[in-house]
Amino acid sequence: MRKKQVSIAALALMIFLPSILSYAAVSEAEKIEGKLTSKDEVVYATLKADGELDNVYVVNTLDVAKAGEILDYGVYSSVKNLTDLSEISQEGQTIGIDAPEGKFYYQGNLNDDSELPWDIDISYRLNGEPVDPLDLAGKTGHVEIGIQTVANENIDAVFYENYLLQVSLMLPNKYSNIEANGGMIANAGKNKQITFTVMPAQDERLSVEADAEDFEFNGIEIAAVPSTLPIDTSEMGNMTDDMSALSNAIKELKNGAADLKKGAAQLNDGAASLREGSQNYKDGINQVNGSSTQVVNASRSIGEALERISGSLSGNSADMDLMSLSELPNALTQLANGLTETADGLSALRENYTAAYRVLDGAMNEIPAQQITEEEISELYKSGADSNVLDKLVESYSAAQKVKGTYSNVKKAFDAVEPSLTQISDSVRGMSGTLTSIANELSESMKEMDVSALGELQKGLTSLSSNYSQFHSGLVSYTEGVGQLSSSYNKLHSGITELSGGTSELEKGLGELQNGTDKLHEETKDLPAQMQKKINEMVQEYDKSDFKPVSFVSSKNETVSSVQFVIKTESIEKEEQVTKKEKPVKEKGFWDLLLDLFR
């Protein structure tokens, strides 16, 4: 019977052994190599409230084009299949996956000593004093949150240099005076969302402040992604063209400043000549005014002498003192000589006055008559020129126009001086000639001693004395006019002196303006090229559109499509007060009571 059983077993083995061997061969054949087209890594990290790293894991997304065995790499302490219930093998850094076609997800937990590409430090202050984040929950006061990000030198710099950080946090709307320097604040329901952006290869110090009440905080979220935003340079050509126009405008400004400096130099030279001519004129008119008293006194003496002579001759000829009469021709001759000297002095004064007035008039005519409107002055200030220089320019322009206007008002008086001097000089000279003729005739008459001719002489002297009094009155009026002219011109000369000083300062200021525009032109003449260079540097620094992602967990992973980081700090929350509830007393049933009898 036993032999029969053995034979049956052997027969069964012969029948099923080929099938078993065939199945084993098929199983080995099914372990074919799969095909991986791309891989995404999302690195999740949790931080403590102060920024200290707490936990890191990576969710890997494999894009499997062909089902089969896929090998992935990473320094993981453990792995977990997130797609199905199949096992994932792990030998060192090699992860073996029998992956189906399509998306396959698995999680890799990093070791405790893992690090992120950024060192993140978070600090807290309450009412200006540092505070532990765990002690901040439930507090009321002015809260400051500081977030500092720097490069972690222990990690490949490729992430720090090519990734931008988006730092965001939420604060309740009930907090007041929320400030975030450099951050964007937006409403998000019952909260305020604060967002910062940290550019690649940049260390940043971020801060948020608020007046908090019963402080609680959901933590800070940080997303790190490649800065793959391309910079469009298609409009840069127009910008460089604008810079070329600006550079040319600065060149024109430089040339204009040079022309303005040249014109100011000419204006200053003219003002100096005007001041010199005005000084000569002022000295001359003051000299005339100073000698007016002497002229009036001399004229008064002449008039009195003529009256005495005329009076002496008006008496009876028999009673006349012929000895005194013999002295009369000599006295008349001296009087005529004095009038001649006065006439010569007036002629010299007229010549000096004419020369000084010619210089004054020429300098005044060199002052431009063109009027500058308030709008033109306003546009000049808007041009960007040095306001101090423009103030001096406008002040000098106003002073020059004021002097020119004053001169126009008094020019008629100036024009009348020379004819008046000529007329007075001629009148005095004519009077001197008349007195000389009378003296000569009287001298001849005295030789013949024709007393009957004394009557004619007396009549002539009486007429001369009477006419001279009118001349003396005119001379007094003239000297008074000269005095008023001298006083008025002293004020005008003061204005001309101020104008000359202003034009000197203006020339100096415009010299500084010209030096400044020369320097500005020198620094901006290559502005388009400089700008293009800066644009290229900016594009090179911030345009990461050609960046090729690399794996964060292992350099052996070659088909990496993207790597992102999601980082979050723990929340700061108040401890909930737990109230212990009394355990309800269970009423005992019949069997419980029965058992109690035997206990």
C-alpha cells in the first residue's frame, strides 16, 4: 500500500515539475528593467519656532514610461511606498522599485543629521526685549519677528545660487500696526498675509512687527523654487536708445553751460566796465556838486562887485573918487579872468562827464533787453541744473534788469547835463569877454579922462549888474539840480556796484556748473554701453531660465525634472486648559451584586 502511495507521489512530481520550473522561469523573466523618463523631488522640512531643523523627508514622483524594475538613489534612513502596497527594497543609497507604468510616489525619510541649503534663524522680541518663542504665546504687546536666511556652506551651493525663497506668514486682523519692511501685506479672510521674496544668492534679514493681543502664531512657511523666470530683453534696445538720447542731451547741456559761462564772463566784464564808468561819472558829478558852492559864492561876489561899481558910478561925477575909479579896470579884468577860469573848469568837467557818460551808456546798452518769463525760469529749474547757481543767475538777471530800467528812467536827465554844462560854460565865457571889453574901454577912457563918458559906462554897468542877477539865479538853480542828480546817482551807483558783484559770483557759479556738466558728460558719454553692460550683468545674475535641476538627495539621480522645498516652522499656541471630568459611577446589576457576596 505504501509503495503505491510513493508511486503516486512520484507520478505527480513528474507531472507538475515541468510546470513549476516553467513558472519559476516566467517569474524570473517578469523582472525586466523598467524605463524612467523623469523624476520630481519635493523636500518637506519642519523647523522649530526658532528656525532649528526638526525633520526632513522627500516625496519622490517617478514618471515611469515602461513598467519594470526602477533604481533610484538617496541617503534615506527609511522609505515608504505611497502608491500601492508593494515592498520597496533599500540597500545603502540604492532604492529598488518594481514600478508599474505611470506615476509612482514614494517617501524617503532623511537622517537626523541632514541639512538644508539655507541656514534659517528666527528671533522674537516682545516690547523690545528678546523672548523665547515658547514664552510668547498668550502675551500682549509689541511683537517683532526677525527672519534671517544665509547660505549653508555645507550644502551644494547650486540651490542657494539658483533658488528664490518665498517667505510667508499669517497674522490675525485683530493685530494692529502691522509692518513688514520690504514685504507685501494682503488681506486673507480674517488674517493678514505677509509675503517676502529672497532672490537667489542673497542673504536677507526680514522683519515683521505688530501690536499683538493674546499672541498666537501659525508659523512661517517658506517655499524654495528655481528662479526660472526669464527676463525679456526685447525692449532693452528702446531703453538704450533713450539712454543715448539722454547722453546727447547731457552733451548739449554741457555745451550750453559752456556758452552760458562765456556769456556770464562777457556780462561780468561789461558790468565791471559799467562799474568803472559809473565810478568816474559819480566822481565827476560829485566834483561838480562839490564845486557848486564855490561857483555860487564867486558868482555872488561878482554880482555884489557889479552892484557896488554901478552904485559908485550912479552919483555926481564931481564927487567921484577918480583914484578908486582908476582901479576899476583892473578889478574888472580880474573878475573876467575868474569867469574865464570858471568857464574852463566847466568845459573840462563837461569833457570828463561826456567820456564817463559814454562808457556808462555803452555798458548799459550791453545788458540784454530780452525778458525771461516766469515759465522759462521754472523750466530752467526743472532741467536738473544746480539750483544754487540758478538762484545766483536769476538774482543777477533781476538786478541787471532793475539797473537797466532805472537807467532808462534817468537817461533824459543824463542827456541834459552836457548841453547845460556847455550853455553855462559859454555864458560864463561870454560874460568874461564882456567884462574884459568893459575893462579895456574903461582903461582907454581913463586915459582921456572924458567925464561925460562915465554916464554911458554907468548905464552899461547897471544893465550888466541887472542881467547878472538873473544869471546868478539860474546858476543857483543849476547847482541845486546838480546836487539832486549827484544824490540820486549815488544810489544808482550802489546798484551798479551790487550788479557787478553779482555778475562776478554768477561767473564763478557758472564756472562750477560748467565743471559739473563736464564731469557729468564724461561719466555719461558711454551711458548706453554702461547700461547694456549692467543689463547683461542683471540678466546673468537673475535669469536662471537655463538652469538644469539636480537631485537634492543623490548626485546619481540623472533624470531629475524639478526639485522644490517646502519648509514650515512649528506654531506658537497657548496650552489648552484640560478639565478633568469625574468618571460616571456605573450602577451595578444583579450578577455584580451576587458576586460581591462572595468577595
